[in-house]
Amino acid sequence: MSILVPIFVGIVAGFSTKSIINWLSIDGFKLKNNNFFLELTSIFGSLWAFNHLTIIDALIFSGIYTILVGIALVDYRTFQIPLVFILVGIVLSIAGVIFNTVFLVSALWGVFVGAIIPLIIMGILWIITKRQGMGFGDIQLGIVLGAWLGPMRMALTLFSASVLSLIAWIVVSLVKDFDKNRAMPLAPFLAVAGIGVYIGSFYYPEFFHLLIIQ
């Protein structure tokens, strides 16, 4: 396959995501026209996908990869997750089920691990502490990631995102002042962890198979 195909897919995905971000203008957050971060990162993800996955899997990966980067950028700046990206992610996940690249049972269990369990935990914490540990946008993102990754990879994603966010919180507290009430956006860490776990499962399938059969 020509290298131009993944480059074209990456540019289209990145530009489309940037256009949606600018159209939504959440809390006034926009990306400048000469800011090509999304396009470049999307090309990188698309090149990897088309070199290692089937065409359908590559297209789904490229789409979800790009919206995850977009969600991370928006949530980092605004603490909000655009619903339109969640809907696109759900559509891509459904496409994976339709084209048999994702098993329906795996997708449903992934949603359970990525959204239902965190929602239950969030409810229990709210009852006990009257504090909301996660936003409903993070729960919605858990639906997309869970359906895409499946239960085991989603569990690892939640764990990795929690560790990364804790490390980031500690670093920020050391650089700035310590504030136990300082809020950290979770979506950027979920995005990084989700992409990392997906790629890691490709290179080290034996490790993930071992986790499943234990």
C-alpha cells in the first residue's frame, strides 16, 4: 500500500478533529490554523496502523486515535469532553463489531469495566465523601475505550491512567504549591494509556493472553 494513503487519512482525521474543536469553541478554546499538531500526530498514528493492522482495523484505530488526542487537548484546557467525539467513537466501535474486528461480548464487557464499574465507584464515593472523583465525560469516554479495547485492556488502561495522573499531580504539587483539592483532567491520561495499551497488546500479545487466562 502506498504511504500516501495513511498520510492522507491522518491529515483528514486531524484536520476534521481540529475543525470540530474550533467550531465548538468550548470556553473559547481553539487551535490556530497554523497549528498542525493534530494533523502531525494523526499522520503518525495512521502510519503505524496501516503498517501493522488490517485496513478496517487501521481506519478504526486512526479515527479513535485522533479523537482521543482531540479529547485530551480539549479536556486539558477546559475540563470538558465534547459529546460529538464520544458519539464518533461509539460509531467507530460499533463499526468494529459489525466488521468483526471486535467481538460483541468483548465490547460489552469492556464497557462494563470502562464505564459501569467506575460509575458505581463514583456513586459510592459521592455517598461517602460528597465529592465527585470522575466526571460524566470520563464515564462516556470509558464507554468508547471499553468497547474498543475490551475488558482486560480497559482494566489496564484505567490502572495506567490512574498512575499517570497521580504522578502528574505529585509533579505539579512539587513545582507549584501543594493543594489537596487541585483537580486534574483525567481524559488526557485515559487517552495516552488507552493508545499505549492498544499498541502494547500488539507487540506483546503473550502478556495480555497470560493475564486473560489467569
